[in-house]
Amino acid sequence: MTSIRHALLAVLVMTCAPLRAQSPAAAPTELDARAPGWLAEHGVPSIAIAYIRDGRVAWTRVYGEQAAGVPASDSTLYNVASLTKPIFAELVLHLAAAGPLSLDEPMAPYWTDPDVAADPRSRRFTPRLALSHQLGFANWRRETEGVLRIEFEPGTQFRYSGEGYEYARRFVQNRTGASVDSLARQYVFGPLGMRDIAFTRQPWFAGRVAIPMGPEGRWGDPAVEDTANGADNIHTTVGDYARFVAAVMDREGLPAALAAQRDSIHATSSETCDPARVPVCPTRIGYGLGWSIFEYADPSQTVLWHSGADWGEKAIAFYFPNRREGAVLLTNGANGFMPIIEAALLLTEGTDFNGFIRAGRP
């Protein structure tokens, strides 16, 4: 299997033995001792970590600086890059549950990108295919000479695509006549008590945004959106994202059948597993509605996860639905996956997923 470092850096462009009882309790103390050193070693300004146990946020830890000379804290807003996708997917699922739209309705009556309007296959696009990366697009149209192209029959293959999520975002806004931010506050953020998260620039962002640091150790400019992006650049505290993961794990606010669809593989990945590098390989690797899924022979080991990677931001979130445990790790550095891997190894000790993470350790 491609290493976690490669898989995370590619942002999934392709990526039970129970957790030890003592690991979650010991982790904060060990993180306090080791996380500052990881940040210094890899030139990462800060890392924010939340741990979920028994379906609830058990604790959070934040280390380092959100900007030069400014300590990071539980109030720091991180750009979570592609961790935006699970949140947008959850919004679409809640809209489907409430009735404003259907996962399987054609998107064409409400949005058709001019680049594919002449291709009859675009009439078969549905929200479900978009959320499971099966529209046939490259990740971004800049990879196909700036033109959106359908590169395989929709619904027949998996190809990770931010363009697909943006396509669905335009459909949702046209279908409902409302902005993604307002819909998210109504259907997801408000009900879950998430007050420190937004798709777009807000007045309360002032003084709270983690400034990204690039690979050469240079501070950059935050990528704060003025128009919502369904695939990228949502800003959130680590606590709010962890509350979101805990709610998803417990299937809050969704009918059981719809939540089960989210948590099942819709598109199988072409990833393969090398047992010489990974102690226990998944039996299936694929993508659900918003999450990458690793299924193992032992169902208690099944993990849903997603990563995010932009110029100066790296992040990962994962959860074990049958264990009701998970974690969120956010950074504002281009080298952020290095401390993320170290912390994730500690938090997944005793799981099959730990072997996948360890395979990416330099």
C-alpha cells in the first residue's frame, strides 16, 4: 500500500484489537512532553489534537504558535483543507433527510458546468456520485488544461475530485436558493453546537486564524474564502471539528438507513496493500459519502478517515465506528504530516490502522 505519507500528501488522490485502555489516558501527558519537540524538528508552527472516546470529545491539546509570537489555543481557527469534504457531504445528507433534495436526483436541471454541457453523460450526474468521487473528473481542472472533462463513465470508477464536490456545491445552492454557510448553520453547525466554524470569511475570524507556513519555513497568507468551497478551506477550531466527528460517528440527526449509506463503500479504490510493509491489510479500501473507508476482517477495526493538505496546512481526522473512538489532528505547516504521524501512532496504538500509519513514518 502506498505509505500514509504519500497518501496524505496526495490527499487521497489515490489512500478489533481494541485501542489499549491506557493509551487515551496516557496520551495527553506524553503529547505534552513530545509534541513541542516534533514541531521544532519538522519546522511546523503548531498542532491541535482532539481525542474522542465513548462517542464524546474526551480532551484537546494545542501546541505551538498560530502566528509569529502568537500562541495557538483552543480558539485558534485552522484551515482544514480537504477535511471540508466530510462536512459538505454531511450537509448534503441532512438536506436529503429533510427533503429539499435527493441523493439520486439529476443535478443537470439546477447546475451543468459549461465545460461539460455538450457531453450527455453530464445528465447522469447525481449528488451521490459527486460525494463518492465517481463523476469522472480530475481533482482540479487545472490538471486538464483548465477545462473540466469527464474522463470515464460516471458511476463506474473512483477518482478523487475536488471539482466533483464543487459541482455538487453549485447544485445545492441552486437547488435550495440558499448559501452553503446558511444551510450548514441550519442543518449541521447549529444542531451540533458548532459555533467556531465557517466556510467563508467571518468578522469573528479576526486574530484567530492560524497563519500557514510553507515548506521553506516562510509564513504565508491564510486562504480564507469569500465564496464557499465545497471541497476546501473551511476554518474551524479543533474542538468543533471533533464535535462534528463524534456526531457523525453516533449518526446524529440522520435516519439509520441514510447514515449506513454514508458509512459504506460506494467506490472501491485502486490502492493495494503490501503485507511486507503493513502488518494487517484492509480487506477493502474505498470511499463512502464523504469519507475514505478501510474495512478489515475484524469489523471492530474498520476505520473511516480523511486527510487535508494545502500549501501550508495539513490535517487528518479518523474514527472507529464500532469502538466509538477517533481523533482530529490539525496543523498550519507544510511539514505538518510529520508531527501528525507521530501523534496518530500514539492515538491508534493497538489498531490495524496503526500499521498503515507506521508505514508512512520516515
